[in-house]
Amino acid sequence: MYTQAFDIVVAGETSPVADDGDVQTAFLARIARDEKIEPQDAMPEAYRKTLIRQISQHAHSEVVGMLPEGGWITRAPSLKRKEILLAKVQDEGGHGLYLYSAAETLGVTRESLVEALHAGKAKYSSIFNYPTETWADIGTIGWLVDGAAIMNQVPLCRCSYGPYARAMIRICKEESFHQRQGFDIVRSLCEGTPAQKAMAQESINRWWWPTLMMFGPHDSDSTHTGEATDWGIKRISNDALRQKFVDVTVPQAAFLGLTLPDSAIMWNAERGHYDFGKIDWDEFWRVVKGDGPCNAARVSDRVAAFDEGRWVREAAAAHAAKSALSKASLKVAA
Ligand code: FAQ
């Protein structure tokens, strides 16, 4: 399993806390040596809490992220596209699973994390509160949203917390396939009829700015970057990742013959980067605080899916209990 050490802390208990001075110093020295911190290791309470916050928000994002695309599985334009989209949406569910498992190694229960999501108390990525209006949006999500997700997540493969870093390795491999399938959909539309190309352009116009918001607030407004960087969780800042994303995406859009909806995008030879326009942070915070176009629908759809899946969880638990019982009686007989 990618996320677990064998001797994890028991759910509901916490990892050994390293809040006294000497242990704190030893912990920071391990971080400085780039050693992985494992679930059974002593760690500062603030480090543990930051990881639970980030990993659970990430897990929720993967699971809520299944919804905007899931609605297009039955409407995909061909059997091939349907199969690919089905596999992609399943992958996102799997990513949620690895990440909830990684969070559980820190002593929280998955149930408590899911409850917070369903109660509307937990954050997940702002991007999934926008609607998928056309088939082109499925291409755009793969190309831009998965592209941004990879840009942010590749550095997390080197994160100081072992179970999170190992989960990210597999997730990034799969996200990279997702990004390519999205680019392939957009490319097909751009090589199709004028109406198909227009559909792709209209989709990019809607998704470009929300995608840039995925990287989080400017570094100057980012509350967690300082500590997360000191603790080896965050390796590259929000603004630096956003810039890297713009730099790789501008030439891709030019290759496709699409225009990014920002007249300020221009190569800056002095900086060696593309300049780009101002993000609407009011919109970002509105969406993060629950007032985006789809926030209410996303949470209620998740709650409904969880309720509808109750019988599957109960059946799996009953099967596991029955198997354990028959194994135990075989042992007694032997
Ligand atoms: N949306 O101090 P910072 C995907 C919050 S997965 C909502 O900068 P930090 C796969 C932040 O939580 C996409 N909230 O925070 C897929 C904090 O609030 P808090 C998710 C946001 O943690 C593709 C506050 O603002 N990826 O797409 C956002 O240092 C396609 C202050 O911010 C991850 O979760 C936002 N965009 O940096 C699935 C990657 N940005 O907790 C389906 C892991 C910030 O104090 C289809 N996470 N906030 O109440 C990270 O790398 C970091 O957590 C950041 C934020 C970079 C997201």
C-alpha cells in the first residue's frame, strides 16, 4: 500500500507529540536532513494538525472532484471517450482513498473527516464549485485542472511526511494520464468543425481564471506557507507554482490555436516568465467560503452518494466479519 507504514497509530489516538524543546530541535534536524517523518515518529502537534488539514482537504477535493465530470459519463460522445472518462473518475475516487488513508495514519478517523465535509465545515478545492456545461469542459478539466493539480502535487512527492509523499507518487502518475486525455479532447475539438473549436474556446474562457485560483492566495496572503515550508511539506510556494503553470500552458494554448482570456499575458524576457493579469480574489474567497455557483449542490450530491452507498459499506463490513469468524474457527479446529 502506498500510504501506510505497518505500525500506524490507532485511529482516535494521536502520534507521539514532540512539543518539548529538545524533541522539537531533533525533529527540525531530521527535516533539515530531508528524512521522512513516519506515523510512529514523534512530531510537533502543529505539524500533525497541518498535515491533517491539508491531506483531508486534498482527499475531499479528489472525491468532490468526481462530481463535475461524473455527470458527463453517460453523455460522452463515443464509447472510447466514455471508457476513458469512467476510468478517470474512478481514479479520482482512488486518490481520495489513498489520501484518507494517509490522514488516518495521523490518528484521525475517516468518518470524522467525511462528517466535516458533509456538514459543510471542511474545505476542498475551489475549482470543483464551477459547473461543467459542455463536453469541452471535460477536456478543459483534464488539460488545465489536472495540469494545475500535477504542477502542485509533483513537489508533494518530496513532502516530509512519508505516507503523504508515497501516496502522491502514484497519484501524480495517474494525474499525468488525466492531463493528457484532457489535452487530447481539447485537441480533437480544435481540429474539428468551427463550432467544436468555438466550444473549446468558450470552455477555456470560463475555466482559465478559476484554474489559476487553485494554487491558493498570493504568498503574501498565504497563512500556512511559512510553517509548511519550514516543515518540508510545501516545497514550492503558491505564486511560484502558479507562474510555472502559466509558463507551460501559454505555449500549449498557442499550439492548439486557442486564446487565453487575459490580454496581459506577455513574455517578459527580463524575468524569463510570462506576465499575466490580476486574479479576482473576491471571487476566490466567495467560492472558498461556500458561495460559488455549485457549492451547495456539490455537498448535497456527496451526502446523497454517501447515503446511497451505505448498503455497500454494510455488506462489506458483514462480509469481513464473517470471513474473520470463519478464519478464527478454522484456527480453533486445526
Ligand atoms: N480552494 O495558506 P494557504 C485535484 C485555503 S486535487 C479552497 O495558501 P496552504 C485532482 C487553504 O486551505 C486539487 N481553499 O494554504 C483532480 C487555507 O484555508 P484553511 C486539490 C483554498 O494549505 C483533478 C487558506 O485558503 N489539491 O485537482 C484554496 O498552504 C481533476 C489559506 O491558504 C490539493 O489539495 C483553494 N484552491 O496552500 C480531481 C493539493 N487555496 O485551511 C478531479 C494539496 C487555498 O486555513 C478532477 N494542497 N485555500 O482554512 C496544497 O498544496 C495546499 O493546501 C494549497 C493551499 C496549495 C491548496
